[in-house]
Amino acid sequence: MFDTLSSSSLKVAAAGLTARQSAIADNIANIETPGYQARKVKFEESLAHAVRTGAAPSGVTPSVQRSLEPTRLNGSNVNLDQETLSHLDTTMRYQLTLRALDHEYGMLRDAIKGA
């Protein structure tokens, strides 16, 4: 009933960013694990396509892919500099997404209160 296109999109974005943060944490935790292949989470293109074509954003799920970074001597391909930057970027995007969701629900609260 209250699932607008924007709130649906924001929920999918929050879920995708959460999955990305989890992948980044796993990547960093396994930086010295021989043969570990870093994971990357993608969802933005699918979400943008769903919004553009009028499809339900709730049908978009994050996809997890292996990183194509070159491997180090131990076979791991985790790049700490890249993971750190990705963590910072994802954290800022997540905070912005939560603020936008809070604003959406704040307007709903105000409408219910009659403010």
C-alpha cells in the first residue's frame, strides 16, 4: 500500500549496499588467504533499468561476481586499497539511502499525524 517506486528502489539499494559491505568485509578478512578470489556486488545497473522500464524494483537482486583483479603470489586477488575505497564509498551511499528512506517515512508519519 505504501510501497512507492522511490521507497521500493531505496529498499533494494539498501539491501544491495548491505550485501556489498558484507562482501568487502569478507574480502578484507581473507586478504592473506591463499587462492581467495575477491567478490564484487553489482545491482545499480539492474535497479536503474527496472526504474527506467517501469518494472518493479523489488524484483532486483544483487549479483555477486568474482573480481578480475590480478592475483598476488599466494593466489589471492584482494586489493586492500581498492577495498578500503569501496568500503568508504559504500558506507556513504548507505547513509544517504537511509536518510532518504527516513525522509520518505517521515512524510508518511507527518501525513498520519496531520502535521
